Amino acid sequence: MTAPAPGIGSEHDYLDRIQNVTFRPVFITGPHRSGTTLLYRVLASSGSFNVTSVFHILNRRRLLQLHFSGQEQQARAELARLFESHGLQGTELNGSIISPDFLEEYCYAFDYPGRRPALDEKNLPGFRQFCQKVQAVQDPARPLLLKNPFDATNFLHLREMFPQARFVLIYRHPAAVIDSQMRLLRYTFAARREYFAILMPRFRALYSHPWKLALARWWFSDRLPVLLQQVSRNQSRACDYILENAHKLGDAAMGVTYPELCQDPNGVVRRVHEFLGVKDNAGQDYARLIRAREPVFLPEVQRHLPWITKRNAAYIQRFGL
């Protein structure tokens, strides 16, 4: 990204404009590949929420400067050209075309992300300021829709940090989540993924060392049980946490299942809007955003399906999966 042009000031010069900016956080909550991305995209398309995009993430240290100096559109065009130069123009990821408005997870805005970037006290000040910036450059009257699957087992702490927050939890059968996580990880390591390299420095570093990439590809291949064991263990822990703690959010939370999101997206959107007390500004048929998915599992997931189901039986029964 280019530096500010002479005479338009730096980001610091605009920080006083967000001192009194408040935001109403709505956290979409669920493990990776549980449907958080689809739910985020569907709700964002209603026009009822402010959102976080890859443009906000990559320009987080100059968002205000770009917005208040009238250079935001120029910066968007700059980012679009960057994507094009990396062969990403028209490329689809998670059901959406990569562009400056591509919806993205807030963890990539953390100053200290770590390996599993859940929100904590160390990242909280920078995250609050990032949210204020995102709110200031969009519609200040709208709630701020947020998602970070790394916080799926952190929502009680999120509630402490943001007492006014609301939560929309999404539940999906653990076997489907495990299968989808494994497919994504193998896709990530199968070759250099330019979008991930642009977004995440650690992946950029990994892709610059072919032998490390080859090792990761082998380590997570179907020739070893490592990936299935790791993903299954993490998913079961997430299920346990959600099962034990979801009710503690009380009337600050509501839940939807992945099957009902796919089968009745209009009903889900209506319920979420009613829960949050916001209007549907788009009034569209949200079913057009849903793609039919065949429930075909990877062979290793299929072989372990009875064990996965038994291990997470209480979660499956509790949420009707």
C-alpha cells in the first residue's frame, strides 16, 4: 500500500474523529467451517450491518486517512490491481469473488495475532480502535457484524470485554465440520495460495520456502492420521465448550443450525433481524446465496464417523444435528 500523499495528514491526525464513536458488536460464533462464513455473507447482504472486509484489514493503519481525505476509492482500485497482479481477478473463495469488499475475519487486524488469534487483553485496545474506524467509515447507525472462528471457544470472555454485545451462534454436525476443515487445510498447502499470502504474513513466509510447504503437505496428507486426529480433537473441545457455556449468554444470544441456514435462509435472516431489532434493508431472496452441498465425507472421516458421532453425541442431540 502506498504512503499518504503530501498535505493530507497521517492516520494519527484523524484519530480524534473516532474518540466518541461507539459500535454495537454482533459476533457470529462457531468453529471454522461450521457455517460462519455463509451466515456472515447472507446477513451482510441484507444491508443492515457494518462489516469487516479485506480492504479494512489491509488498510487498517490508514483507514481514517483514506476516508476523510477522499482517497478511499483510489485505495480500493489499488487493492483491486494488487489482486489482479497476483492472478486473483475473478477468483472465488468460500463462495465469493475475491475483491476489496471480500468479507474477512477480524483476527487478521490483531496487532499480536499469534498462532491461534483469539481476542485477548493484549489485542483488545487495537481491536477496539479498529472497530471504531470501521464503524466511522461506514454507517454509524448500523450494528457491527463480526466473526472470528478462533473465538468460538472464547465467547464468554468476549461478553466480559463487550457487555453490550450480541451473539449469533451457529451449530453444525461435528463430522461435517471436521471434513470441511481438513479439505481447507489440504487446499491451503496443496500449492501457493496468493490470497492467503497477501493476507497472512506467516503463510507468505511458508510459501517462500518450498521445502516447508512440501513438508506441511505431506504432514497433513491422507497418508498420515495426524490431520484427522488434530482436527477431531480441536472440534470436540469446541463442542464441549459450546455445550457447556452457550446457555450462559442468556438473552444476549440466539442460535441457528447450518442445515436450517441452507434450507430456509430467509427464515434465518428474519429471525436474526428480529432478535437484533434491525430492519432488512435489502428485502431479497437469500436462497440465491445458498449452494446445494452433497454430504460426501473424505474416506478417513467416513471411517471414523461412528466415533466422531459418539464422542460428540451430547452436542449433536442438544442442537438437533
